[in-house]
Amino acid sequence: MSEIIDLRLFATLQKFNPVSPDTFAITPGVTVRDMLEQLGVPIEKAKLIFVNGLKKDLDVTLKGGERVGIFPPVGGG
Amino acid sequence: MKNKRIESLEKVATPRKFPDGATYRSISMAGTSQLALELGVSAREIDISALDRDIVPERYARNMKSFTTRDQKTLLESCVTVVGNGGLGGTVAETLARIGVGSLILIDGDSFEESNLNRQLFSTEALIDQPKAVAAADRITSVNATIQVTHHCCNLEDGNAHKLIAGSDVTADCLDNLPTRFTLQKASQTAGIPMVSAAVGGHSGHLTTIFPEDRGLELIFGPPEEAVNLKGAEQSLGNLPFTVTTVAALECAEIVKIILQKDSPLRNRLLIIDLNDYTFETLRLV
């Protein structure tokens, strides 16, 4: 059984966004790390991970219904 | 002396109306300059005394309604150090000068290059190869000659940072490299100065406020010893002028909030913007 999350990959990671990122299907219990690996996202680029607006790490598990944002920090001025 | 200043101010103040019809007393640039000359003090001091008497320097008339004369006086008595005078720093410095932050310290060791012309406010064709901090100081003086401007054509380093930022009420991180961002954070925290830190790349940018006791940049970029080797995503995204201007404007809004002690919405938070789809999200870092 799968659940839906609202996934957003920003900046350089945008190209890894699935077709309908706002209704992305996951298996409940999956970690953000596993999900990103399945999408082909280079893990070292996924520095900022936000679940429902809170900073989390790669090993946080998802159960479905979350808003997940992945952001590679930028440094330009 | 004080009485003479008040008397002179009352004499040059003229009644005017805001666009909504409300009346106020105004002092023109010429009035300020004349009194500064007569009384042997700086134009900024004249404007501060005027605001004390509820007389509005006309250059700040459109700040009123959103700010009180007391707020404007607080801004005029404040000092912000802008570190990096390129894309973010150019717009930040100019915006702060226009809104009336009274003292600006401008720090940048670089000179303009042709590739800066797409986004750096103070870069012009004529100023290629010229120092950014000098261009910034010249521009600020032409926009608002009452601002006390100090500029330093050098890079911020552990050895000079403490001295360069001394006396600031806020530091503005407008830098383009991580090691110097951490250097500025360390110096700001040691000196007890809040720092507003902004960064851009392509259509994206982020902004946060770091107080002396906060964990700050490591919450965004990881521990400093690892982060200094991190290549920011901007290296593969370039730098777009509308992103730079948007993030610089947000940085100024935050700086002014901190100075006026209204609030600091971005402390321990990260405002992320992505102009590809107009995302504006504020996320909790702790």
C-alpha cells in the first residue's frame, strides 16, 4: 500500500522532480535517504531537508501526507 | 547651542501634506545643508534633531506612516556593515542609504568584472576593474550625502574582521563564498552583533538571521570544517539579477526590523525563495 506526499526539490535538484511531485507515492516507513536514492538525487547535494516546515535529516521516515522539501544551499552573492 | 538649533529648525520647517491629506512639517535638503553649515554640525545631526521635533526630512517623507519619526531617528542613529558590495551588497547598501540608515561600513576587496554587469547595481561599463567598495561609497554619497560612509577595499579575514565591523548594530552577509561567511559570523557573534545572512543562485535564494548565541550557518551549510569545501549550487546555476534584487530587498526588510527591535522573524528560520514557481517558504531550522 502506498501513501502520497507533497515533494519539492529545489534549485539544482529540480531536474530530479518526479512527474507529479505534489502527489508523489511512497511506501510508508521509507526514509528520505531511500526515497532520494530511488529518484537518483545525489545524496551529498541534499543538505537541507524539511518535513512539514521543520528541518530534519536524511534518516527521517515518512508515513504519508507530509510536505517534503529538499534544498541544496546556494552561496552566491 | 541646543536652543539655537531648535530655533533654526522651527524657522526652516515648512508645512506640507502627505498624499492622504494629513499635514506634517518638513525640512528640505537645502534647509538641512544650510543649518549644518550655520551650526557647524553634520547634516545627519540636523536631520536627527529635526525628527526629535517631529519635523520630517523631506527625503524620508514616504517612509512616514510605515515608520514614526522616532523609528526614522533610530535608523539614522544606526550603523550597518555590508560585507560584499557586489550583487546582494550593492542593492542592500543602496536600499539602506535610501531608507536612512545613518552609517554604513562597506567592505569588499574585489574590483568589477564584465560578468558582474548583469546584476551588480554599482557596476557600470566605466567602472570595470575599479574597486567595488569605492564605487559603492561614491554611489551612496550621491544618493544620500547625509549618510556617514566608511569603505574598506579589502577582504574580511580573521585578523581584521573584529576591527572592521566594530560599532555596527547589524552586519549584512552579502558574500559569495562560504569561508568568509563563517569568518563574518564568528566576528559578529564575538562582538555581540546580529547578522543577517543571504545567499543566491539561479532562481533560488535563502535568508536567515543569526544572533550571537545561535548555531547559525552550520544549520544551513553543515559544520564549518566541511562547509568550507562545499561548492554552492550557484556554481551550476549562475546568478540572475531579479533573484539578487529580491533577496537583497528581503535582507533589508529584516535588517530594518532588527534595528527597530520590532521583531526578527527569521531568527533560527530560513526563508527560501524559488522564482521558478514563486515559492516563498519560511522553515524552522531548530
